[in-house]
Amino acid sequence: MKAKPFGMLPVSGSWLRWGGSALLLAAAVLLLPKKELAAAFGQMRWGTPAAALAIFLMIHVLSALKWCLVVNRAGAGIRLRDGIESYFAGLFSNLFLPSLIGGDLVTATAASVKARQAAGVVLGSVLNRLLDVMALAVLLCLAAALDWQAWALRNPTALRFIEAAAAGLGLAAVAGAVLAPLRPAWLGAALRKVLKGPKEAFGAIRRPGLLSLPLAASLMMQLGLAALTAWLGVACGISLGMATWVLAWSLAKLVALLPVTVSGIGARALALAGLLAPFGVPAARAAALGMAWDAVVVCGGLSAGVIWRLLLWRNRQGRA
């Protein structure tokens, strides 16, 4: 019987998260000055969100290529077109599953069916997400170093999160230095039984140099998403330094990871309103920016679903 990674994407509990997003968005609209919200949206040209959506999808195409690179270096042996198809299935499923982890699970599940070694997909997916988190922490620390005084004086609470990120990055570096020499034979029997892959599935851990290119790609993509947010902010009438944008966007993204909304919709808008308020940004304009970014995320997820179905159909036609 032929394995089917998807009959229907899992949507259990998604209505509750959509309800949470709708509740937060309604609170923002009801509590914030409506004239200021309307002015921020009115200032934005109609082509700006469309261009932002195109850039958003281009960044995720690069992210899909990076994911394929990481899992194949871990021994997955998956074809590029199958890997991109699986990645966009996971990106689409973020509209229904909690946080980004749900989408990662869908991507790994779909890819495991088509990969040469499922262990490489599992290990590579975990490494890929860790690289993204590490890149976000690096950008957060660099931006904080460039704009330390402003954040220390205006937003000391956010500064605590930045210090925690720096501490976490240091611990990750220490852990990487300790784990780098490890070999599969040293792993526990239970872990070897779960990951029934070959030794090359652990090559990425034993040879950290292989991860330098994916880490650089993660840094570029995270910086690109922050720059895209800054561009939307300028369209809403918000003018800030790039370091401030990187800090605010990174912290808002961490808030959006909480599994109480769909892809952070609603939570991101309120988080940006709170983070940018100490810099003199009206809460309504910051919330409008968050809502514009939420629209890009939703349209990007739906576009990813269309791309996934087209790639799935094309791949099936090619196999036939």
C-alpha cells in the first residue's frame, strides 16, 4: 500500500488558535485610535503589500534550499524537488498548527516518505531549526551591541530578553564545542534504535564546518525578514534605525512563537506596539505594521499551499 504523507493536513485545535488571533486583532482595533490606524493603512501604497509578499516567498524559497542542503548533509538523500515540495507543505500547515514546530513536523513527515534515510531528515530538520534560532540570537546580540544605550534607557524589560538570548547563544556555542567530537558509537542504545540511520546522519554534528554555509544563509534570511519589516514600517510612517528594527522584530517573533495564535497573528501586532512605544512610535501605527505583516504571513501561507499542490501534482506526473 502506497504511503500517503497527507490525506488532509491536521487542523486539530486550529479554530481555537484562530479564535485567539481574532480576539487579539479585535482588541487592537477596539482599543487603539481608529483614526491613527486608518491613517497608517491609508499611507501605505497598494503595491507595497504585494511586493512584500513576493519578497517573503523568495526568502522562503531560499529557506527551502537551505533546508534541503542541511538534511542531505545529514544523510537524508532527498531530491531537491521533493524537498521543496515538503518544505512548502510545512509552511502552509503553519496556518493550522501551533507555532513553527507543527510546520517542521509536517515537513519532516512528508520528506521522510521520499528520503533515502528518514534519520537524516529528522536530524537535519532539528539542526536546521537550531541554526535559525542561533542566527536570530546572533542578530539580536549584534543589534543590541549597536543600539545598547537606547534600549537600556527606553526598554529595560526587552533588554533582559536580549541578555537571555546572549546567554543562550554562549551556552549553545559551548554545547557545540563539546558535542563536535562525539561519534555515533558513543550515543545511547535507545537513541541509536530510534534513529536507525547510517553514520553519515551524524556527520553534520561531527563536522561542524559543514554547517557554516547554512548558518550564513540563516543569518541572511533573518536579516532579510527584519529589513522587510522595516520597509513595511516606513510605508506605515515609522522611521527608525535598522538596529532598532532588528531588535524589535526579533523580540516580536519570539512572542509570535507562543502556541496561542496562528503564526503569531494578532500577538505580533500587540508586541510591536509595546516594543516600539518607548521610541515614540504611536501604538496604532506599530499595530498597523503588525497587521500588515500578518496579512503577508497569511497570504504567504496560502500561496505556499498552492505551490505545494502544484509541485505535488508535477512530481506525481513526473513519476508516472
